[in-house]
Amino acid sequence: MARQDPVDPLPSTPLQGVYRHYKGHLYEVIDVVRHSEELAPYVLYRCLDEKGAALDNTLWVRPHSMWSEPIVHLGETVLRFTPVNS
């Protein structure tokens, strides 16, 4: 049965594509999704190897707020994930 009460729209970012974690690993964003109970947005992604190929078929989710937040790394404020230009 479909939800009858309104929910906020999902964030439009991050866009689908490849991102680099501040520690150097690559990840592919599949989409932004919604948790069925808490309705919070999550980023659906997979881990990639250094050549950009999927490591396996495992999909992961991370809270949208964590994906998009700036963090302090080695005394510098950086984004947790940054898009990789292809």
C-alpha cells in the first residue's frame, strides 16, 4: 500500500557517478534513497578498485548527512567525498 502522508523530497545530490573518499578510495554513487521507517535520506553506493571497477556486488548505504559533510583531516577541512571528473 502506498504512503498517504507527504514526505519531503529526496536531496538532488550527490549525483550518480564516481567519488573519492578523503582517504583515497573510490566509490560509485548509485542513487539517493529513503529509509522505509525513519524516512531519512541515504546514499546508496558500491566500492570500486583503483581502476574504477566494482570490487564485488555488495551495495552499501550511508546517511546523506555523513556523505555530504565536511570533515577535518590532517588539520584541513575537506569534504568526506569529492566527485571524480572522468
